[in-house]
Amino acid sequence: MTLKNDDDQKQTHECVYVGPHKETSLEPLDKSPAAPSEEIVRTVSLSVLCRGHGCIKPLPHFKLRMKVRNFDIFDVIYVIRNGTCAKVQYCADYQDHKFTFRGLVDGVGFDATFALSARHDLIKAPLMFLITGCWKTDNGERSFRY
């Protein structure tokens, strides 16, 4: 690097770069894909559950909890349609977004947790995993049905 001083004399100085050698300025800070909005999640999940557009995979845990906690797929559909998204989480191991929708079913609080694959197209071929459901009671189960 060459500099001029006040006396119009040239001086040469050596500059040494001490920063990282790998260029990281163009890489995103967050490596996980952005989660879709609540309305898109609601539309896609109801399309999968009600119209059969895409694929549903109920996990063994979901089937077990459905029997023990006394809920059915209609409770899940109702909460997704009428509730709000309470939690969104990206799972890098499975490459999906996990959503928990919360709402009231017959006056009792209910959480429905499911995942939408980030590897599949949400419009053309969504893949939905049913994870669990839980009543907002002391033991997580529903004591009666109307």
C-alpha cells in the first residue's frame, strides 16, 4: 500500500489481513427455512385433512394419545380451523416445521400438534405428520363428550 505524506514523498506500508479466510458475508445467519404463515399452515393442513390433498402420516404416539386422551381427528380439524397457532418450531433432524394449534372444543381447551415437511411442496404435494393432541385439563384427558 502506498501513501503520500505532506512532503510529497511516497512511503510503502505492508498490510496484513487477519480476518477469516472463508467468505461468509453472503451466507444466511439462520440456516433453517422460514416457517409459512399461520393462514398458509391452516389452509394447507385443512386441505390435507378434509380434502385428502397430499399425504397424512399419523405417528404411533398420536394414535396412542388419541385413545388415552379421548379425542379424534374431528377435534384436531376443529382446533386448526377455529384456534390459533400457539407455537412454531423447526426440527432440523426431520426437516419439518412443527405447529401447535390451540383452541376450545366444547368449552374445553385443546392443543393439536402436527408437522409439515419442509422438503415437500406445500401446494402441490404437502406431507403432514400428526404428532399429538392434549386437553387442557389436569390430567390431559377428556372426561366426557357431548
